[in-house]
Amino acid sequence: MQAIHRILVAISDPSADVLPAVAKGARIAKACNAHLEIFHSIKASVFANSPAAYDDAVSDLHNTQRMQYLQRLGRIAARVRLHGVKVSTAVEYDFPAHEAIIRRARAIGADLIIAGQNCDDRRSPRLLKLTDWELLRHSPLPVLLVKHTRPYRHPTVLAAVDPGHTHAKPPELDQEILDGGLALAQPLGGKLHAVHAYAPVVMGSAASSVPASVAARLDGIARAEAKSLFEATLAERDIPKTRRHLLGKSPEDAIEQVARRTRADIVVMGALSRSGLKRLFIGNTAERLLDELPCDVLVVKPQQFACHVPTRCNGPRLLARIA
């Protein structure tokens, strides 16, 4: 992940009283001296029961609606500028929402997408919506999903790496994950942690017949191998041993446990390009992990990730025109 110079914050409801994605985007933008754009996409469809005579009226309606949204975003941007952040606003008629966000981010040369909605319950993280999942699957850019209203004050950032390269994960993805964590932790005055989960020795039905000393030796071998790979991955990173977490558990259990224990503000994970988040760690467990994590999540992709989102915008349309 490269340095952050331009950030796109996508909001689904500009009239919401609380917009944690904007607040956190502004915090990151100020810390990185980056430009912030607040973006909203309108999925507009107009029903008409007359021929082309109504085209001008429909066009006027679209322009009026767009201006209304721009005014709302303008009020939000004005509050952000009070904190010394460079900010702009944009509204587009485009759908589906995840494609609209990706198109806009690519158009402005964004280095980071921040997506989030108003949290109904501030005591717990919100569940991911369909747009979130599709954005994670298709975005070639890093995506920070804001799940919690808690502000970033010297945040703890947890990078979840996999030196074993399970599921044929590209080896360079671990470095992208660590770079992503550092890109947020360093300017925000936070601390970067790293976690790696390795598979412990499982004996199954034969466990009762295996001497405890043998089982302990096998577990020791597995841990030693995992530790060697973990340390090699972090060899060029200034992460103290107290912030390196090696657990003999499933990835989803290990990451959630460490995230809670360290009170992580952001967990950084990687997604594979060939199958998206379905193969993020193990099968479909990524979906449960992303919903269960008590913090925000930054998802990064390998550099060779192929984005298949069309560059052409899907503008406003007439759903029905009866001559």
C-alpha cells in the first residue's frame, strides 16, 4: 500500500446525524496531509407515462436532486474544513453503489476508500451490508470499513499476516498488509501489531493413544516452524516482540482474540484476487470474522489484482416510458 495522498469517503446517507466514516477520514487526511473527497452516489430511476416531451422535466428533476445532495455534502465539508483538512464533495447518478464508489475513486486517483454508515447502536459494531461486501470483493484500492464510532486517538493497528501462504496466497500480500497497517498507524501516532495463526497438531481419535510427550514435541515443531516464518516476514519491520502475536488457533479465532485483547482500533487483512473474500483465510469464515470483529477493518489486495468494474457510469434512467 502506497502513501496516502487522496482519500474518498463514501456515505450512503448524507442526512445522518453521525457520520463516523467522515470523522475518521478527516482524521487520517489531516495526519497524512491528504485531500479528502466526500462522495455520494444516487441510484435514480424515474417512471414516466409520456413520450420524450417529459425528458426536460426529468432532467430538471435530476439536477435539482443532485444540487440538494451537494448542499448537504457541502455542509458536512464545511465542518471538516474547520479542522484544517482539504476537502471537496461529489455526487453522481450511478449504480450499483459499490461500482459507483470504485469508479469515482479511480477517477480522482484515490489511494484509500473509506466506507461506512451511521451506527444505530454505538455500543457495538454494525453488520456489514451487501454494498460493503461487493466493495471489498471488487475494489482494487485498499478499503477501510468503518464499523465503530470510536475515534482514532493513537490507534492500535493489528496486521493479520499469513507467512505460510495458505490457499495459494501471493507471498507479497503480507508486505502489502504490513505497509497498510504502517500507513495508518504511523501518521496517527498509533502502534502496529502483527498476528499470525498456525494450525496446531490435531490428533483426532488417535489422541488418546499418543503419549503426551510426543504430542508436545509435534506441537513444538509446528510452533517453531510458524515462528521462523513469522519472524522472517517481520524481519525488516520495527515491531517489538511484545507486539508480535503467534497463536496455534484457526485464523478467525486468533485474530478476533488478539483484536479484543489489544483493543485494536483497526485490523488489516488481505483478500485474494481470484476469489475475493470467500478465500480470505479459510473457506467462508472470513464473513463471520468481519462481522464479529469489534473494530474497523482495512482490506488490501495484491498489486496484480484485476479490477473488472466498468469505467462507464450508469447514469439516471427512465424505467418506463409509455407513448
